[in-house]
Amino acid sequence: MILETYQKQELLKEKRYILFLGRVVAEKRVDLLLKATKDLGSIFPDLMLVIAGPVEDEKIVADYRDDKNIYFYGPVFGAEKDSLVQNCFIFSLPSDLEGFSVSLVEAMAKKCLCLSSDIKANKEVTGDCGLYFKQGNLDDLECQIKNVYNDESQYISLKEAAYNRVKNNFTWDVLSERMINFYKECK
């Protein structure tokens, strides 16, 4: 479903949403999120998927364009992007291939629960402060969504842990101090 800006804001107030932020291409595995949202819709009718970013491969999304629980937000920037990230129920990065994900760090800094594929790059960013599913495994993805949906204490503790991981590992102060120490050691 494609929405106007005012419609987007209103709908996002009404439901919990999983956010995917990025390009819709095969290696990002948005297909898994689409299938999981469709499968879980009858169990969790207030759960929706928001895909924010350009759809570069229409074949991936074609069968889901009219689904009432899947919203194609389009590219977002600035305050609108920040608001989407900050208010999501789950920030998901189901990719088969990633480098260091700045979007995961941004989501963690906004106290989001991050659910990503268990590839090495995602684990390096999130550490033990997020949830993982087996790469490419739809059943495991759905299981992780169900678990976090039904366990409020785990949800809250992981969000707080994610924020603290960013604060302790990925701020400019921490990174610049590490870089200075690295250069000192190289002398």
C-alpha cells in the first residue's frame, strides 16, 4: 500500500511496526519480512511492516502491494527518518550480505530492538544486544518476532542494552579515543 505523508503518520500511531530501512534488492532479503508479516498477520493483527527506501526490484514486492499490513513508505531522510526509526517496534536487517551497518547503530542509539540475520557483520554491530535469526530462515525469523512480541521484559532489556552498547562503543568520543591510542601504539 502506498500512502500520502499525513496517512503515514496516522497509521503508524495505530499499530506496532517492524521497520526495514534500505534498498529493496535481493541480497537485503526483504522477501523474508514480507512473508513473515503476511504469515503472522492473523496472530498479531496490529503488527505491520514498513519498508522505507527505494524499491529497486519490483518482483520482490509485487505480490504484497495491496496487503493492508505492509506499507511502502518510500525513501526517507532527516527528521522523518529519525521518527520512523525511533517509533518502530522492531528494526530489522534480514540481509544475506552487509558490511558494518550504520543503520543498526542508528537504531540502537534510538533504543530500538534490532532483529537481524545472524551474519558476522550484523553480530559485530549488535553483539548480545539484539536478536538474530538464521540467515535466510523464515521459520526462525517468525519465531523471533513471536518471542519478542510476547516477552515485554526481554523487549525492554534488549532496547536498553542496545542503547548502552552504542554509548560505550560507537560514539565519536569513544572512537576518537581508540584511534588516538592506536596511533600512539604505532609509534
